[in-house]
Amino acid sequence: MPASNSAYPNVITPARIIWQTDDTGNTVPFSKEFGDVYFSHANGLAESRYVFVNGNRLSERLASLAPYQSFTIAELGFGTGLNLLAVWQLWCELRATYPHLATARLHFITTEKHPIALNDLTQILTLWGERAPELWPMIDQLLSAYPVLIAGCHRLNFNDDNLTLDVWLGDAAASLAKLKTNSEYNSPSIDAWFLDGFAPSCNESLWASAIFTQMQRLSTTNATAATYSCAGVVKRGLQDHGFIFKKIKGFGRKREMLTAVVADQATKDLAPTKDLAPTKDQQDATEKSRHTAVIGAGISGLMTAWSLANRGIRVNLLDKVAPLAGASGNPRALLAPKMTPIHHADEHLHTIGYLYSTRLYRQLNTIAVKENSAPILEPTGALDLLTKANIDTTQIADYPNDMATTLPDKQAKQISGLQQQDLTDNLYLPQSGLVNPQALKTIVLAHPLIEFRQLAVTNIEESKTHVRIKGMDLQGHELSIDADDAVICAAYESHKLDARIFDCRKIRGQLSWFTPSAEQWAKLPKIALKYRGYCTPFTPIDGDEVMNDVCLDTSQLLLGASFVRNDISTELRGNEYDISRDKLVSAIPELDSVIPTDTSQWQGRAGVRTQTPDYHPIVGQVSGSRRVWVMSAMGAKGYAFAPICAEALVSLMTRDFAPLSTAMLARLAPNRERLQTPLDL
């Protein structure tokens, strides 16, 4: 095992790759940790297809999926990603051949304790792109979305191909144990297993009893498994945990390999292919909600609608005013996490949410470019002055530099534009940036399965077969909408719509901005700064004036934000401009002479945030309901929290594995213990 710089077992140590020349003259990657090659010296791609694709009969099983059905593969040992690429390429071929697969989905869950660094992976997969050009489209997308190497789940959605990839970094048994199931017949489950760790003689932990215990817990009734290994520990592990194995001819010069099937399906495994059609339970599970009403069109509602629509579910997005009319409608949102020591990162919603949001917004930027519209995320970087932080510079050093680092004082001054401030202690976030809410809204509402309707919802009625949402339209007419499910994303008004939802704390926040003179700009911060508040330069563009009083194409300084408990007024207040100014100059005294003291010409926006006693959002099924769900209480972190929370919620709704651990889902649950007592205001 590699030596780690951390005493904590869940801190990721990247793979140490060395390159060797095989007997055919090909250069192949070799793992120093495990003393083994990553793939066959002969033909790694052919081996992946033979052992894992054919060994699990994926061509036949994927082709037989019903419309809207999801198929889940779990892999032990992501390695170079070659198995994923082989399946992905097959999946694209099948979807092009069989029209009924247009709405089916593939969920690929993989684990890796020592992931390959992006530079090494790029070198490896470039070789495969040259050998197998059909993989290039998948390789490009994978490398573009490849996650920062921090423990936990990293969800990568490739929506054009109806493929979701969950990369769980860390110990495989611990990662599998975090996957949430339930006792219902339609609980999420694994359909096929790729047992592709390094040989048992090199890596015992990936073939331990705990792994097979999780396989038994997570497998569906007709799950299969395949592995190149015929070692005794593998055969015993499968047999002792509910699988029947079979030896078949191995790949190339390898004499044998193993395939396996859940024991009570063993006889069917020998039957013709037609018996691999979905079971009744699986068929029932495909009858997922095809129409959902999302109530509230702030960032929570937009992200929920987006996740639902990308799973083929038609969405009515409802709001009494307009999309982003509430607290989510600021001219810009700063995407910058509240950091934690790295050994907590895998269960830290700020970290998980930030990493997923940056990937999503970058991905949406590519859509914006194609449509010649404004970018969703402007990557500016951010400098945290650690005025109010849960982490110090020694702990920051544990993070990969591409997520967080500490700059030397001189460089921090240069990048920030500050001259007198002592910046020895700082946190630089190179991937941080400014989210453009209006641009995000435009992309979301352009989805063909999302329809926005202005409706002031007054009542939600639930029956065994559907929910009925009643309300008043813009003309004051009563209107009702029937849907399979309803998701309440109405912030502090969620409790009014359903009293079972916790009545959260209401916090007024007023954002401020003004137009500096050229002389002032020369002395103002050049990038986003975090202190007890935050400030950032931004330049309004077309579309920003829809919801806010801004000067288009004129550089402005944005300051955020006031914090007033139990106040739901949204009128602008001059004293709160002063509060934002005071926060800034208290943290950075050199700006006192630069920021105008007369704030009467400033502009602003006030909104009401919703917060729980434990500061975690509320995400899940409303207690006692089958068809009503809730996603609310994002506090001031909606643009960081909402994307990953929406993915988790929609996974629960569609009976798929969520990208959050069982423990994290419990911390978000609407019926958690901390929400059983009324809030002490």
C-alpha cells in the first residue's frame, strides 16, 4: 500500500503509475501500489469486452430494456476507465439500433481507492483513442468531466447518452456500504457486477468478505457478475454470499474466468436469452412517474425540474410570480464552498455540492456556447481571507491544488489587487466563479420536457393514483393540474403548502452593488473575496435587467449580504447597504478610503432565505406521503446545494441509487430528529 501523507484512511492517495514496455513493444501503465498492469498486454479493450460485457451478457440484456427502465452496473476498480468506455460505446450502438431504448437509462457505479491522476489518465486514454478511434467521443467527455480526487461520490451525467456515472473514491467496501436501499420491492439494486480489481494476490482488500456481503445486499434477483479471476477466495466469496459461479474459457492465453448469477436464478442463467427479460418487479419499477409538478421556480425548483426532465419525466414548473422571482434572483451568485478538513469532505455537503455544481455549470456552459447564449458559470477564482473559516492553511495543504490551495502573500496580493492587507493566511479556490442565474434559467426552461406556468398554488390533494394541484392563475381563475408526483420547492412557504414540512427560520438578505469610478476601480479587488461577507466585480449583460436594476455592460462591485432573522420583507433598506459596506472595510481596512460612504445611489435586491436548525436542506419524501416530495431550506447556498440535492431527490423518486451516502440522506430527510421540534425563534 502507498504511504499516505494523512493519518486518515479516507484521504485519497492517487495511483503511482510507471510505464513499461511489453513483449510486443507496446507501452502499458503499471501500478506501483499493487505490482500489476492495469490491462492486458495483448488487448485490454478486447479483454474488457470479453470478460465484463460478454460475461454479463450486456448486449442482450441492455437491448431488452423496457422504455424508461434503468439498468445498473457496479464495478470494483475503475482503473483506467476502459470497462466504462467499452460499455458506453456498446450502449450508444444499441440506442442507435433500438428506438425503444431512447428513454432507457444506464447507471454505472464504480469504486476506486487509488484513482489515476488526470494527466496520467489523459496519456493512457489517448493511447486507447489511437488504437480504438470509436472510443474518442466517450474519452473526450470522460476527461472533460473527470472529478477532483477527493473521497466520496462524484456524479457525472452524460445526458445525451442517458448515462449516469457515479465514481465513489475510497475503500470499495465502505463505498458500497454507503449506497442506500430500502425494504420495498422496488428498492434500487445492481443488475451486473464487474469484479475487476487487481489480482487477489496483489490486492486482498478488494476481494474481502465485506465486498461480497455488499454484493449480496445490493444485487437484484437476477444479478450477474463476471471476473477474470478464478482464485479460490473469489469462488468462495461468491458462493458464500448467494451467487452460483461458473468457469468459462478465459480471455486470450488465460485458461479460465468466472461468471456468476444470484443463486435462485442459477437455472435461468442456463436458459435462453429471453429469460433475461425484466422480471415483474423490474417491469413495475419502470412504471416511474412520467409527469411531475414542481412548485416554486427558484434555484431548487429549476434544478429539480432539470434533473427530472433529463430522466425523461415531463415537468410542470409552477410559481406564483416568475422563475427566480424570490431569493434566487440575484444578478450573480458566488460559487465558493465553506471548506472543511479533508477527512470530513466525503460527508460534507458544502464540498460535495460545490464539486458537483462546478461540473454541472461547466457542462451547461457548453450548451450555452452552442446556443450562442451567456455562460452559466464565469470561472473567476475566489480568495477566502479565512476571516470566518473551519479550516487553516495547514489543512488546506491536504487538498488537491486544483480544488484549493494557499498562495504566497505576494501572489495573493497580485491576484486580488490588495496591497496593504496581510494575506499570509488565505484559501485560493481556482474553480470558483460567478453563476449567472438568468442564463441558467434560460437553459433550464429551454428543455423540451419543462413547461413553466404561473400559478399561485393554494392546495395539494393526494390520492392513490395522482396528486392534484389547485391554484389561481394570472387572471385570477381557479386552475387545477394533475400529476403523478409533486415536489414542493417553495422555500419558507413550503410549510404553508404542506404543514408536514418543517416551518423553517426565515432570514432576510439584501445584496448590494454600485458602479465605481475609474479611480476607485484601480484600488478595488480584482477577484471575488470572502470574509464575513463577500464582494466581487461583475459586469451585467443582456438579460440581467429582467429582474434587477443594473447598468448593462458597466463593471460593478457586488457586496453580499445582510442577515436579518425573522424578517420576510423584501423592500430595499439604506441601512443594509451600510451594513454590507461596514463588513467589507472591517475585513479589509485599506478599502475604507475607496468604497463610497454615501450609499444612497447603490442598487440592491432583498430576498428571504430559509434555514433549518442544523443548517442542512430538507430533501426527500414528505412524511406520510407517497407522491409529495420536498426540496427546500438551502439557506444562502442554493447554487451550491440545489444541483446535487436535486440529483439525490430525483434518484429517490425514480428508485435509483443516489449520489449521497445513506448517512447524508438521513441528515437531509424531512422527518429527521432535529426537525421534530418547532423552531425556537
